[in-house]
Amino acid sequence: MSIEQSSYDGTSTLDSLTTLLEKGGRLGGLTVFRTALLIVGTNIGIGILSLPVALSETGWIGIGLFVLLSICLGYTAIMLNWCWLIVVDRYHDSDVDIKYPYAYIAEKAWGKKARVFTSAMLLITLYGACIVFILLAGEILDDLVSPIWPGSTKCLWFVFMAVALLPLSWFNKPEEFWPFAIIGNLTIVIALIGIVVELFLDAPASTASYSNVSVNSFFLGFVAFFYSLGGHAIYPSFMHDMRKPSQFSKSIIYAYTFALVVYLIMAVCGYSIYGDAMTANVMLVLKPSGIKTALFICMVVHVWSVFIISFNGVTREVEQQIKKAEGSLVIRLVVRTLVLIGALFISLTMPNFYNVLPLVGATAIPALAVIAPPVLYHLLCNDPDYPKIHIPLHTRVYIIMLVVGGVAIIVIGTYASIVNIIDNSTINPPCYVNWH
């Protein structure tokens, strides 16, 4: 059975999927389990630390919204997988190495302009993640070292982290660095357990208060949710490198289920104990202790381990625009070093990771995680150059709802994020204005 005979709404037969596997599979590529690890590594970590404050900005209703959002984003991730399978089935050159599969899908569905737009959104999303990683690690290291070194500053540690992350930026493909995802997942699980224990130890001395939620804070918290499970920008790269791309949906289910449980535990514990006193980084509200020090080290190792996942996506897209970088190791290393220096400069310009996180969560992530997958799927199914693929009525309804909702989120969320940046500009000036 060919793809044209299948609805590709999740009801495709095993035979049709097997046919696609033979075209799109990679011998010795990523397994379902390894892919799930990479998905978790892409999403989890920063979300754990920022979700409690996001919940404080949305109120307890945020729990239900986050669960609903997780389901929606998991569905669009699977829909993006359908898009990749269609492209693999139609174009023989899908079997060769493609530097950035997401942009490739967009081009096949809607032309070169769509590829350019998608590439821009991809760079914003993944580059934003790299910047947040540097900011987060810098804040943690400063809080860890400042009691014993009065001269410690966040800005200094931003530079230190960029230098420490430089060797990791030189890895080429996901299949080369997937073991780092294991390290990242182990450290974040250890950190999660430790943070929850510390929160409960602090609970008797904490008197949480809960204020009314404002409209601006609600949307600021809501777009922060997107950052927790909106790693769609890098997913097609995983599909591209999988042994069996049609099994990607299993990886999504495993990864999102695990991440949802972890996120809810952290968010509920942090918000219920500290309430409005919760900071953008939950670890910074913990009382000084040996456990806290160990947790800080775990989080720095986590950032060091998962940084490469997002950064690799950025550099692969940039290198695709530089033809000479394809076969030159020296040019590739220079390009990746310059890209990292750029991330450091932005970090020094906006030295508060919760300023960057909602802005990325309100713009590029909804575009790639909510709007693009259903639109591209619809276009591929109705491509006039190929037999039309039937889309069931309920899937069409989902597509409309996702697109309308995604546009609304971008407009409202972007406004709330910009207001937040303006309000915090005097509190957190650029490092080259005030080295702090």
C-alpha cells in the first residue's frame, strides 16, 4: 500500500508504514528509546526550573492548561512526523543526508519562501534555547560561588560557560552525541528528586501566599509553558536519523509522558510551598545546604550535556547556507565558534533568562510547534502534483483550531513578553553597561 492510499491521520496500516521505513530508515541510526531520550533532553531541564513561577503567574488553572497543551503539542509532533513520512515517500533525495529536515519539509510543501521562513523560526527557537542555557548556568554558578568569592558575577560566569561549551559545539550529528542525552536525563532526574526533597524540608518555615492573577502575567506564564514541551524545531532531525522514522510517535508518547509527570511534580511542589515568592529559577529559593550545592552541580552538568542538542540544530542550518562548510572541518569549527560567540553577546545583553524564555515561547515556538505542522500536513496532502491524501473531518477541525489558536498565542504572548522585558530593563541592565 502506498502513502496515497493512506489517510495518514494515525490510522495508516502497518504495511504502508513498513514501505516508508525502507525509504527513510537509517542503518545504525537512532532507536525509539534513544530518540525518546533526545526528545526529553531537548525539552526538559529549564522547564523544570521555570515552571513553578509560570504556574504562579497563571494560578492553579495553569495545571489543566499545561496538561491540555502537552497533549496538543504531542499531537502536532506526531503530525510533523506524518509530514516527514510523506516527504520521504515522494522524494528520493530524502534518503540522503539533509542538514535541516524541518526546512526541507516546508520547502516541499510550500516552496522556497516557506523554507526561508521556517529556517528563520528554527534559528530563533534553537538559538534562544542556547542563550537560555548559558544564562541559566551562569546564574546557578554565580549563586553557588558568590558566598566564597565576593568578586563573582553572573556576567563572568556567562563567559565561563560559553568557553566550557565550545568543545561540545563541534559535534556534527545527533547520532554522535546521543549519549549526552543520557547524562542530561540522569542529572535532571537527580536534580528533580533533590529539589523536591529540599522544597519539603523548607516547607515548615514557608508561608505561601497567592495573589490574584493579572491578564499580562497569565499570558506570560502560559507562553512559558510552550518552552517546556515545544522542541519541535529539532524533531525532524531525529526522524531523519532514526532507523525507523515511522516509530517516532512512540518516542513522542514515551518522552512526553515522562516529561509531563516530572514537570507537574516540580510545578505543584514549588508553587504550593512558596506561592508568589517563587523566583524564575526555583533552585534560587532553596536555603543554602550541601544538597543545594550538589543540585547546582547537577544542573550545570545537565546544561553542559543538553546544550549540544539545540546548538547542533542551529549550526547545521547555518552551515547549509555556507557551501564551503560542507567539506571543510576548519570552516565548520570557525562557523560554530562564531555562532557561540553571538549567543554569548546576546546573553550579556539580556542577563535574565526569564526575559528570553517567554519571548521565544511566544513567537518562534508556537509558529513551529502549533501552526506549521498542521499547515504543512494539509498542503502535502493536497499537493496537486501528487494523488490527494484524504484528511478525515475531525483532523481538519483540529487543523483549524490549532492554526487559529497558534496565531492568537503569538500575538498576545509576544505583547506580554515585550512588556515584561521593558519592565525588567532597569533591574537587569546589559553586562557591558553594568558588570553584575
